[in-house]
Amino acid sequence: MWTSLSVFLFLSVLFLYGWQCASGFVCPRICRCISNTIRCNNVTEGSALMMGHRHKRLFLYHLSLRTISSHSFEGLRGHLITSSTSLKCNAVLNDVLILRCSSIQNTRNLMHIGTRTFNNLPKLHYLSISNTGITVFPDITSINSLESEFILDIYDNLYLLEIPPNAFNGLTNEYVTMNLYNNGIREIHDHAFNGTKIDKLLLKNNRNLRVIHGDAFKGATGPGVLDVSATALTKLPPQGLESVRVLLAQSAYGLKSLPPLQGLWSLREAHLTYNSHCCSADTTLAMNVPFFSDVDLFVKDEGFGDVNFHYPELDFCPTRPTLLCIPEADAFNPCEDIAGFSFLRVAIWFINILAIAGNLTVLLVFFTSRNKLMVPRFLMCHLAFADLCIGIYLMMIATVDLRTRGFYSQHAIEWQTGPGCSAAGFLSVFGGELSVYTLSTITLERWHTITNALQVERRLVLTQAASIMAAGWLICLGMGMLPLVGVSSYTKVSMCLPMDIETPLAQAFIIIILLFNVGAFIVVCVCYALIYLAVKNPEFPRRSADTKIAKRMAVLIFTDFLCMAPISFFAISAAFKVPLITVTNSKILLVLFFPINSCANPFLYAIFTKAFRKDAYQLMSAMGCCKSKASVYRMKAHCSENTLKSNLKSKNNGSQMGMRLSAKPQQSQHLKQEGELT
């Protein structure tokens, strides 16, 4: 019998030792661990105290139990900290009246914390649930703590997806600090914080948090500090934030607009993502906070006469609350509207309407013309389209400026980071560079035509011009697309131009664009110098049409590039990070100089020419208008053709150089068509 009893006791001890060693769990001295149960209560704690073991904290590391029975920690004093891979809680902290701290950590298999698991814990002032696998927000509504400054840590729970209504009602009647960061929370429902007094609410690093419903803070007091940094929120609730004194919203790139700041009238410190929000905050405080100076301090009373209630000692008292807002407005985003100046707001509308109307007219007339498409007309069509892009860009900027006048800072990020600003920026770069490229091509074509006036076979034909313009389109499309894929950016300034030079690649991109424009200007200067020398050479064969075209285009193109010179000068200095002009003043250049070519080119290059007037009258004649004028132009064209043919024949007959150009019928056609361009 004694042998059997000894064997039984030996096996029991061996089993307990094997269970503890296999799991890595060591039973604390204030607990009793038998088989798959653990009990740590006032009885076991008292026994441990009698044996001289004093522990203010209870650590349960590497706990292999999946469940802990109810009343296991009843009457426990001090702190409870658990760490397990498979624990499931179900009413384990029930009526533990003296428990002050509880922490459940690193229990990744803990999927659910049952209802009333934390029940009647009046001394509890710290509760932590971290790095677990819970999918439903734990029930903490029956804790009923009486401690002040309660701290609630629920973090690193990646499968916790939402905060339901009344999730904290019954936690405590005192102020509580809620650290609910780095979870998988996606949504916070209405009345989620009902019945609580919130001192600090930290929701940072909940990267999937997209929605806080409008009534989430209804029925709650506070929070005084709100941290929504590094979340996916697109807006804050419009109400319930009246008590917020400190707002943290850094790296919250989706939060492009703040709620009306009348609802944040207690705000004294803000750390935000975008500096335009600080402009909005300062403006709103200035508009809504009363001054003491508005009060009439000198009043008249019938009983006491004139009474002056002014106290000089109070002159140094602040009359307006100050707001510390970070980041402040910088050089690229000053606190102002897009246009900046009132006269620019008028000028930008005048210029963009003129540019759009003029270039659309040129394209309409050229596309409906019955005349043969020549190289100059083909190039004029590309120039008109490029200038039309600039006109559309200006209209987009003017429209947004009109809609956000006086309140642009509240819409700045939504505009600058949206697709509208990207589209406008693309049009500005693509249209501007295509216009410069086309002007250079027109100049080269004129120089080539004039220097080969008597060699028709060497002139530029339409297929060659199409190839040149196709290459230009590819180059300009590439320039316009690069800021959309991360090389520089259109979001830097309100005018949506690529002014971002933070990286070496972005700086190189801007410098290349500027060098491209400077190179085009040099090409134009050299070509027109050669053209001028050619037409002034008395021994060089030339025609009056070539001379008129050269003179007119020389004036026009030099005027165009003189308008662009100030922009290029200041842009080059800024590209090398030595800005000589502010963004506010640069808007004058961008509105008055940058687009002036786009509204002038269609008139000076096309509308004021004989060929365009002829095509326009033919178009109106087809529509039933100006038939007499169209007939006159057709008669003039017929007479001009006969005159050119006779002049050509007489020159060929009298030539002493033996030129045989009369055998080429193409020459008379070229001469007739080019004569109409003057």
C-alpha cells in the first residue's frame, strides 16, 4: 500500500514538473498551480506573505492555459500581468476589489474577451491589453473604477477592427487617458465614447482608420488632447471637439481639410501635416475671438457722472488666445489666395479667354480650309494647339481661385494634391514646351526656305515636318509626365507648376527644362540673324514674300522670347536654390508674361495674315455669310497666281545662269501659297 502511494505521489510530481517545463511556465509563489488550473487569490497570497514572499506584481509568462476559470484572482492585491500564446479570458477578473493594475500582453491566440471579464474593479487604475488576437472590442463597461487618472492601453491588436457604441461607458467616472494606438481599427461608431471623461485620446498609427462618425464623441467630456497621426482619416467629426486643446495630426496625408474651426475654439496647439491648415486656423481665430478693445471702457452713468473703467495695469494682459501651429506657412505656400493680387485675378480671366478664343478660332479655320495643307500652316496648327493648352490651364487656375477666394487655405491641400492640379500642371508644362519647340521649328523652316529660295526640291515637305513635330510631341509629353511619376511635383505651389527641387533628380529636371528654353532662344536668334543677313545681301536671290515673312516673324518671335526672359532668369536662379523673387511676386510673371504669348500668337501668326482672312471668309461664305468678301478674295487669289506665273516665266527667260526651274510646276504653287502668308 505504501509502495503504491509513493509511486502515485512520484508520478504526480513528475507530471506537474513536466507540464511546467514543457510550457516554460513557472507557477508564481503567491499562486497555487494544480494540473490545468491556477488560482491566485487573497488566500494563496496570504499564505505566501506568511512565508515571507512579498510581490506587488503578479507575472504570468508563457502561460499554456487556454482558459482561466472565474474567481481565479478574486481578492488579489497589487498588479496582474499575463503573457500567453493561447489564453482565452472569461470572467477571470470578477470582484477583485483590490486589484490596481492589469496587463494582458503577447497573447496572440486570445481571440475573445468575454462579457464582464473585467467586473467591479474599484481600485483598478491601469488596464493594458496589447499584442493579442482579439477581433471584438473587449467589454470594459463594468469595471466601475473609482480611481482618478485612469490609464487604458489597448494597442498592437492588429485584428481589432472597430470601436462600437458605448464601448467605455462604465469604465470610470473620472478622467481617463486612452492609448488606443497601432491597432487594426477601421471605424469608430457614433456614441463610442459616450459617458466618459477623456483627458487624452491617442489614435495614432491606426493606419486603416478611415472613419470617425460625426457623433462619436456625443455624450463625452473631452478629449483635451487628440492624436490622429499616421491614420487614413479623410475628415474629423464636425462636433464633439470643442474641448480639444492639443491636436496632433502629423503624417495624416488623407486629412486634407479640417472641420470648421469654430468647433475647435479651445484649440491652443496643433501639430498638423500641411501648413495651409495653420493658415486656416489663424484666420478663423482672428475672426471669431472677441477683443477687449471692442468694449467701451469709458461710459457715462447718470448717478456718478463720467466713469473711466480703464486700468493701465491690464494693458499687458493678452486679449487674444495664441495658437501654436506647426508647420507654419513657408515660402512656397504663403497664406494667400491663388491669384495673390486683385489685379491679377482680373488679368488672368482676360488672358485665358483671349487665348482660348483666339486659338480655337485658328484651329477651326485651318481645319475647315479647302486649301492644300502646307508646312507653315501645319506648324501653325501645332502652335495654336500648344497655346490652347496654356489657355485651358489658366482657366482652371482662375476658376479655382474664384471658387476659393478668401478661403483658399481651407481647400489648398485638396486642390494641390488632387487630380485637377496635376492635370493643370501637365497642361502648363506640355503646352509651354510644345509652344517653344514649335516656334523654334517655324524659325528653322523659314531660314531653310529662304536660304533655298531657288531650290524647291530642298525645301521641307509635309512628311518631314510631321516627323519633326512627332518627335517634339514625344519630348514635351515626357516633360509633362515626369512630375506625375515623382520627378519633381505639381503639388508644391498653388499655381501647380513643377517647383519642387528637393531631390537632385527634380533639380536636374527643372534645369533641363530651362536649358531647353534657353537653347530654343539661341536657335531663334542665330536663325534670324542668318535670315537678316540673307535678305540684306543684294546678290542673294530672294522674293518679297520671303522678306515680309522673315521681318514679321522676327519681330514676333523676339517679342515672345523677351516676354519669357524674366521667367527664365528667375527660374534658373531658383533652380540653383538662390531665389531672387518670392512666390507671391512670381505670380505676376506667371500670369502676365508666361501666357501672354498664348493669347498673342494666334493673332500675330495667323489671324492677321491674308491666308487666314481668305480661309475665314470662305468658311463664312459656306455658312451663308460674307459671300461678296469671299468672292473678292477668290478673285485676288486667281490674279495673284497668274501674276506669279508670269513673273516666274520672265525671270526664267532672262536668267543668265541657265536655271531651269520653269520645268518644275511645283515652284509656282509654293510661291503662290507662301505669298498668301504675308
